[in-house]
Amino acid sequence: MATGKVRPRRSKSPVVAVTGAASGAGRLLAARLAEREEIRKVVAVDGHRGDVPGVTWRVVDIRDPLLSNRLSDVDVIVNLDVERSPDLDSKERRTHNVRGAQTVVTAAAAARVRRVVLVTSAMVYGALPDNEVPLREDAPLLAEANASIAGDYLEIEDLAASAAASHPGLSVTIVRPAALVGPGVDTVVTRHFEAPRLLTVKGSEPAWQFCHIEDLASALETVVVEDLPGPLAVGCDGWLGMDEVAEITGKRGFELPAAVTFGMAQRLHRLGMTPAPATDLHYVAYPWVVDAARLRGAGWKPAYDNATALRVLMEETAGRHAVVGRRVGGKEATMATAAGATVAAIGAAAAIRRARRRRRV
């Protein structure tokens, strides 16, 4: 009978890396995973060291081509290093988001990481007046591939779709949260609720759904631990109508025709007066509610409902004022809203007069 030392079995518990771990959902996810017995080690990746205990910090920019050197012991990496602020230059934001995701995927493949989880947004489904409510997770991606934040997400999704052919053996999972809320979240949606009055588009009824970053972190924890395939949607159950939103926020709405609303927004954007293109306004005018069916099937439940998430958003944005995504002072916001409504009404009247003249001719 042969004798000798028995090699110890290597633990099957994965080492999980989280990018953007110093703040926001990345910080929350790293902390949650550090407490899981099923996870052997958590590697926290960010451009600066954060305060999450019980993790191994690796300070590096995710766009660094040498990122793969920092992932040699990693089994799964979750990318949460995503810029969303409307104030960022669109080219700078896209470079960070798309090149960052591309570098993460390439570095993961080089380091033989078996799985990458990329967080995009339910915005990729597009916000359309005739969208189903809610949308299925396998619904077509109808967002416009332009310079907006939704365009960033579409490029990341394209990257994920081509990863299997480019990097055999690497699994890429896409997670699509609804409109994010929580500490530090600054998006075109959160700024909509900083306006003195809430814009609505004539003939369309918005349906509001949110995703608190704590729920995003708990959903990603489930994705990692249960090894769930994507794509997966994340959000509060159900949605809010405009009457419920008005009651919770205490803000009145003002309604304009779609052509006037988006035409005026695009002109203001071209003039550099607003940070977001007109297509971003679709996400505050039309529904893009999702059904988190796959996560729910795995036993995940959101801790927040839409009403509570909206109240959190209102607390976070208290004292701030924005008009069409641009931050302004309180008095300026009131004047700008009134002026905008007046200009829009004049524009609509002028359009009607032109149409009547054409019919006479």
C-alpha cells in the first residue's frame, strides 16, 4: 500500500473582487460578502482605500492595463466602478465606464477569473410610451445608442455579448437595476426630483420604479453566492403612478406636449445650458419598469418599496434645485421653471399657428 502525504483540498469557496468598493453600492456589497462564510476572501478594488473591514484592499484604477496582475487569485469580479453624474463630460464619462468595463473583462480573462458581473441599468430597455409595465428581463434593448448614459450602458452590454467569443471560458453576467436611489446617487432621474415642479408629457402616464443601493448590493450578493446567470433585473416590487408621486413629494406637475418638451430640451443641451441630451428626459416621462423575476425566483426580496425609496430620494435631494438636469439656486430654479413653461407654451402656440397656415395654403 502506497504511503505519503495527502494534499490538502483547495477550498471551493470563491475569492470575490468588487470594484468601486470605497463607496456606494460597491462598499455595501464588499461589506456584505465579507460576512459570508461561502466567500473565502473579498478583494476590494478602487482608486483609493476605503473603510470596509475584513477585506483585502488593492488600490488601482480599473482602466489600468496592469489590472490583471492584481486579480491572480480572484474567481469572480463584480464591476461597480461606474460614473453616472449628469455633470460629467459625456466623453470623459464614457471613457471611464466603457474602457473600465472593457479593461475589467480583459484583465479577468488574462488572470483566468472565471466570472465577471457587470452592472448596467434597466435604462437599456429604453423608456417608451408603449412599453409593457413591467418589462420582462429578456425584453429587447431599445435605448438609443447616443452620447447619453444609456449609450454607455449599451456599449457595456455589447462588450458582454461579445465576451464569450473573445474570451472562451469567461462567463459574463449582466445585472440591470431600476432607477437608483440612496446616499451619493446623482443621476438624471434623481435630479428630476430636485425640480420645483415635476414635468410630465401630455398623453403619457409615467410609472416610477426605484432601486435602493442597499437592495442592489443584496441582489448582487445573491447573484454571486447562488451563481445566477443573467441578464437579471433589480428593483422594488411594482411601481408608482403620478398621483402617488405627487402625494409623496408634495410637488405639483406641469404637462407639456412631447414635441415641445424634447425639442426645447435638445436646444438647451446644444447651447450648453443643460448637461443631459433630450433623450434622457424620456426616462422621467415614459415607463421603464422591470420585473426582477429571476432574482425573486432565487429567494431575493427588496428591503425597500417604491414609496420608501422615493422618500429616501427626497431626503437626499432636500435643499438642492435642478431644472432639466442642471443644478441651480432656489430662486433661479423657480424662475427657470416658470420661464420654461412660458417658453414652451409660446412655442406650442407658434407651432399650431404654422400648421394652420400650411393647411390654408
